[in-house]
Amino acid sequence: MHSSPLLLEEPIRMASILEPSKPTFFPAMTKIVGTLGPKSRSVDIISRCLDSGMSVARFDFSWGDPEYHQETLENLRAAIKSTKKLCAVVLDTVGPELQIVNTTDQPITLEEDTLVVLTPDQSEEASSNLLPINFSGISKAVKKGDTIFIGKYLFTGSETASVWLEVSEVDGDDVTCLVRNTATLTGSLFTVHISQIHIDLPSLTDKDKEVISTWGVRNNIDILSLYTRQAEDICHAREFLSKLGDLKQTHIYAKIENIEGLKHFDEILREADGIILARGNLGIELPPEKVFLFQKAAIYKCNMVGKPVVVTRVVDSMTDNLRPTRAEATDVANAVLDGSDAILLGAETLRGQYPVETISTVGKICAEAEKVHNQDLYFKKAVKYVGERMSHLESIASSAVRAAIKVRASVIICFTSSGRAARLIAKYRPTMPVISVVIPQLKTNQLRWTFTGAFEARQSLIVRGLFPMLADPRHPAESKSGTNESILKVALDHGKAFGIIKPHDRVVVCQKVGDSSVVKIIELED
Ligand SMILES: Nc1ncnc2c1ncn2[C@@H]1O[C@H](COP(=O)(O)OP(=O)(O)O)[C@@H](O)[C@H]1O
Ligand SMILES: C=C(OP(=O)(O)O)C(=O)O
Ligand SMILES: [K+]
Ligand SMILES: [Mg+2]
């Protein structure tokens, strides 16, 4: 596998492209987040999603009630148990999302060159010439000539399932718009995107808070996906989580949806635990020729500070088709080459016809792209960015990756408690999987004693290259020397059982021995 690495920057022998990919245990180092919904909520389908490589499940509270999502989550738990595959849980908030509710049960067809009125009067029924919106300030927020998109496939506005409107007149609280393309809106809820306006609503709404403090607390959510426009949005959410018991351990990922988020990107990145590039919304907010540039710039910034970055909306067409378009397949590979940690699937798994096939197709594309990723070049950039003098841990982490590549180790094993050491290793984008062995720590909050570790292990399921294993808390973490040897043996056995570690392989281990952090190389006998 490491004999003659292909690099995109070097000439590739064309025939080598046709060599079939060898099957490996790890479908890809890049992770796949699947949004669970009507077409992906049975134990059977979720099990197949996990087996195909989904390692994070997203619950989108923009639709569906808590009971519905609870049922899906119980099924996810059963699937985890039967497949023995770990899966993290993401709660996606609604935020100041603009919505039109259609209570009529009938699809609504809007005809090109006709007029439609958007009204904040939500007692009105939706029709092809009147659409009630959940935003009282709409008439003050827009002006003649502005662009409004309604529907799900919001990129170009030319799809038949979404509509592109141009504001033609503002009259009192209502806004009259010219319909630019004929489209039929189906379902009970349509999202609305108005380009480049500030919506004067809080990023974390009362409804979001209610859901987090009930459903979120009940289910110990690992990651909160937050509609983010500025760094304070993250601070407020963190403050809110800090009062919810175990949820103070929940990671907050900033969902960058619009120009405001783009302008404040650097400050947001400092506060957030990770970033989600919501390209659905961003893609219509930005001129099309700028989308790739923001993606590359944002991913680079995340990579350099070692924070996970997730890219959305890659294979929309697989919602209804078994194969992605050429553009989509290439787009997935480019997201990997740009440096994303994970790919987020929305409609494709939520309400698409091929959730399992979508996951395995995306996984295969990711795995191919990873093979030609120029690790050497990337590594140099990352080291240069940190500069002199490195922290001890950063130096240990980068050295572990360097050593593992030089000795062609099949895997890196990293002992970690907070997950920080393992994330730092992942930052240097090793070409081999990292088994992060999370060692539970006993902690108390005055009321009760509990073990840490479960959050930390699951949270690494969204990071490229990290494959967590939660050590048995009965191994006392204090007496490091003796017990770590037995945990190491368990980790090696784990790797062997899954076929990623074979006899005579070399393995790089990163751990603390006494007070010193060490990187050691071990050569296995059998
Ligand atoms: N329980 C443990 N046993 C052995 N080594 C550990 C343990 N926890 C962390 N380490 C190692 O200690 C070093 C410091 O990592 P640090 O970031 O402090 O750990 P953590 O991941 O627990 O925050 C790293 O080399 C890491 O591999
Ligand atoms: C993921 C996105 O949106 P949603 O939360 O509506 O699925 C997106 O806009 O990229
Ligand atoms: K949402
Ligand atoms: Mg969106």
C-alpha cells in the first residue's frame, strides 16, 4: 500500500488509475456524517449506514418533533449495539432560519413571470400567490431588486424543486416578488434564504434552547451544530451548555451559512470546536465563482489550527439517483484534497432513496482522494505555520506522524484522556489510521463520581483519521507503566481483529511514561 505512493503533484501513470482499489477495513480516513430521517431511521437501514462508513449521525431539529427524533435515536443505539460500530450524535439547531409552513398538504406550483406575495401573517394559508413566512421584519429587511430563494436545492435557483424570486415591491408588512423560475414546492416546510441580509433574531432561539435542555440533555449529545454569524454566538451557546450538567463537555461546531459568518470567520474559529461549511446556504449567498475560494481558505485555516472542518451538500443528486454526477464525484474528492475532516450528507440520507449507497459511494471517493493527497507538502505547511518554538505536545504529535510515515507503520496508537493529543496527531494528517485509546479518568462534581472518556471518544469520530477505542475504566489510569502495557495489548488486538495490524507490522505509540511524553516504534512479532 505504501510501496509507490501516487501524488497529484507528480506525473501519474495513467494505467495506475485503473488499478482496482484494495479493500481495507477502514472505508476512508475522511468521516461521513449522515442526517437521519424518514428514509434512514429503521434499525436495519441505520445498521447498514454504519457498516458503510457513517460514523456521525445528525439530528436536524429544523423539522420533526423530539419524540420522532428520540425514536430514531433509540434505533441508532440498537444499530450501534448490533454492528459494534461507534457513532457520535450531532444536534443541529434551527437558529434564525426563515421558513414557510404549508398546512394545506398540497404541493404549491409557482409559475415563471407571475407575482407572489410574502406575508408575515401566519394565519394565512400558503398558495401559489401568497406565502406566509415566520419573519415579521421581512418588509424592512429587503428592498426592490433583492433575491430570495425558497426550497431545498438552493444552489442555482433553476431546479424545479426550488424557486428564485426577485423583490418587485414592498407594501406595508408584505413583500411582492416576481417568480423567476417555474417550480413546485412539495412538503409541509420550505426554507427561505434571502441573500445578504441580517435577520434580527437570536442565533440560538428559545426553541433551540428548549430542545437542547430536554432532548439534548437526555441523550448526552456529543456535538451541537450551531447557526453562527459571529464569535459571540458560540460564547452564548457555550455559556448555555455549561449550566446543563454533562453537556458542558459537548463540542460546538459553528455552521457558517452566510456572509456575516464569512466576515467573522477568524474570530469564530477561535471560539468554536469545529466548523461546518453549510454550502447549501453559502452557495447562494456567495457569487458562484467565489464558492470554491471560501471553501479552500476556510479549510486551510481550520487545518492549520487543528480544528475539524465539515463540508456539506456534496452529492445532492444522489437523493434520487444511484450515481453521483461527474461534478459531484469530483467535488467530493476536492473537498478531501482541500483538507476536510468529514462530509455531511443531508437530503441524501434523510429523505433520499439510496442512503446506504450514497455513504459507500462517498466513502470510496474519499479513500481514493486520500491516497493522492500530498502529505509531505501538507506536513511542511503545518509545521511552518506553528513556527518555532513548538509546544512539547505539538512536537511529540508531529514527530509521531513523521516517524510513522518513515517506518511505514500500519497504525499510530495514541493514549489520550482529553482527546487533545489524538487531535494534534490527526492535525498532521497521517496516512495511516490513528487508534486513539481514550483512558477514562475518575471525576466528581461533589454529588457523584463518574468516568470521563465517552464524550472524548465519540467526539473524535468526526476527525479525519481518528478511530477511538474507550479503555476499560477498571484499568486504573494513575499507575501508568504496568497497566498501559495491558491496554496497549488490547489496542493491538483490536487492530489485529479488524485486519489493520498484521504480523511483523510496525506500530508507532504515543503515550506518557512517568512524566515524559514518548513516541515509540514497536515491531510486532506475530
Ligand atoms: N492515560 C494515559 N496514559 C498514558 N499516556 C497518556 C495518557 N493520557 C495522555 N497520555 C499521553 O500524554 C501526553 C500528553 O497528552 P495530553 O494532551 O496531556 O493528554 P490528554 O490527551 O489526556 O489531554 C500525550 O503523549 C498522550 O499520548
Ligand atoms: C447543511 C445545510 O443546510 P441544512 O441545515 O438546511 O441541511 C447547508 O446549507 O449546507
Ligand atoms: K438545521
Ligand atoms: Mg442550510
